[in-house]
Amino acid sequence: MFNEAVFPNQCMKCQVVNEYSGEVLWSEQGCGGETAGLRDKAKVKAYDLSRNGFDLCDLEVKCTRWKKDPEDESSDTEQKKK
């Protein structure tokens, strides 16, 4: 809730990537409050994948952050109103 109120423009995308093949096995992104716990969720997913046949040493969690453009937010709000 703190992130949603203070950092509504902050976005993050996390992926679990098979480093051996380069394949993205799992991906999720969000902005504001949706970023809370996203990195930990990706780590848990990597562990779950390792229990289902993937070698944990071949899996990497990659997270990137960016700031959402305020103009994008206004266009999102306009589309929600329609």
C-alpha cells in the first residue's frame, strides 16, 4: 500500500530465465503497489520450476525497474473512463 501511494509511477518487471537456453520461463510486471514482493515471487517461481525438472543453477531471476510516464497514466485514466 505504501508503494502504491508514494511511488505510483514506479514499475517493475521480473522474469525467470533459463540461462542455458535463454528462454523466459515466467514473467510478471506491475506498477505502484503491484511491485511489492514481485522479486520474491519470482524467486519462489524459480524454485518451483527447479522442482519440476529445471536445474536451479541454470535459472536466473532478472528484474528491471522503470518510471511510468505521467502522460501514459492520463491516457490510461481516459481509457478507463470510456
